[in-house]
Amino acid sequence: MLNQYKLDVKRKALGKDLYDKVIIHTKLIESDYFGLQFTDTHNVEQWLDATKSIKKQRKTGPPYTFRFRVKFYTSDPRNLHEELTRYLFVLQLKDDIRTGKLDCPSGSDVELTALSMQ
């Protein structure tokens, strides 16, 4: 979602240190829904643990590559108050449907496309 944004962190930085820098960069207020994800050496997607050092969580690198993603979906979209948060949710949903992570029932794809264009 951030498209190749590069950040420098200290050698012993915690996951929280990197996450906080991303939140400052994006100016995101409703940050509790999001997290940083990486692919481990077994090709499994993992969430960066805010309380642990980045170096201990990643076996390869630096440089490290992380993806800024929705970690927690809300059951009620009206809980999303900020336009940026809603926009990032839409981007994530579109990507998850496109990649097959989320199933989109037949016919709903047209409705979702129309809603996202509003």
C-alpha cells in the first residue's frame, strides 16, 4: 500500500519503532487496524511483532522488506471514521479479492466495484 517507501531504523530497533515511523509517514490516525507483514524463509506470511527486535524476526537481510496491510477488519465499516483509513481498507480488499485471499461471491464483484468508485 505504500509503494516502495524506504525507512532507516537503528540496528536493534523493535517492530514498534519501524511501525511508528510508517504511521508518522502516512499520517494515519486509526492505526490500530494495520500492521507490517513479511514473508519468512519458509514462504509463510508473518506479522511483525511490535515487542521484538526486527533482526530476531527476520532471518535474512538487511535490507528488509515489509508490507503495510490491514491486520484487523472491522465488522462494521461505520467504525472507520477517517477517509484515509477507509481508502486503505478498500485498497486491501481489492488486492485480497484479486489475489484470491478473499472470496467474492458471483455478482458481488460488480457491486463492490461500483461502491468503490463512489
